[in-house]
Amino acid sequence: MDKLKNYTIVFSGLPYGVTDFDYEISQSFFDLFGIEADFENANIKIDVEFEKKSSILELFFRINGTIEVPCDVTGEKFDQKISNEAKLIVKFGDEYDDTDVEIWIIPRDEYELNIAQIIYELIMTALPVKRIHPDVISGNVDPKYLELLDEYSIYNLDEINTEDDNNDENDDDDDSDIDPRWAKLKDLKP
């Protein structure tokens, strides 16, 4: 935990009320966790609004930035924008309990709180499951990637589109394959 001491908030000396903490997250942050990641060049800003009250602590996290990830379609790397927000309430109790995502319980004699793990989890959950390069979405894909996709694709997209068009035209006219009980439902169409 020594490596993560930069993400420890010593709240015992803070006054009651709101205190802001700002963190700049780079790739070295993820290296501290020793987990192999499929991204690099993280450039993330985290704003933590820390409110100390008499019986609880409230933390509000705002995460914004970019991480370089490979596109799931072309494999080309691009900067994926990420953002996330979360609220954490910290209560005081007999023993440490962080099983709830939104409410942590820490011992009454505790005077500091390490937020590295929650920052890590908020960043990881902000990453989309499917990562698609903006050029793929806009249709401006580099021709070399299209050639590779065509070469390794198990489908011939032209044939699939032609078959779908033919099936759409024949769907309304072909009632012979439909169970007669379900065929009556076609009469209900407007």
C-alpha cells in the first residue's frame, strides 16, 4: 500500500466542510496495481470533492480524460474519451467494511482514507466494453484495414446483404411455412 500513499486523504486534520482534491492519472498509476492492461497513455483528471461532517465523510468523484485503446474492429489505436461520476459515503463503525459500492465503514479510530482502489475501479468501469474508432463509425476507415477485414472475414458481406434483401421481400408473401394458429395474427396488422 506504500506505493499508493499519494492517494491517501488524511482527514483528521481537515476542517469540517468541503475540500477539493485533484489528481492527474497517467499510465504509471495502473502499473501500481500490477494488472496487465490492454490500453496505454492514460491522461485522466480526477476531481474529488471531499466533505467532512461530524459523523460521516462524503466523497464525490468526477473523472474525465482519455486512454489510448485498440479498436475492436480495425486494431488501430485511438484515444478513447472516458468520464464517470460516483458518490461514496464513509461511515464510522467497529471494523472495516467496503463490500458496498456506495457506503464504506471504517474503524472509529481511523484518521486517513486511501481512495486509489475506487479511482481504479471508476476508471475501469468508464471504459466501454466495445471500443470502436471514430473513423469506423463515420465511415472514414483506412483502406488497408478494410482489405484486412475482407481478407480474414468468414462472411461475404455482399452476399449477406443480398440474401437479407431477398428474405425481406419474401417474408410477407410466404404464409405456407407459418403455423395456422400464428397466421391469424397477421390479420391483426394495421
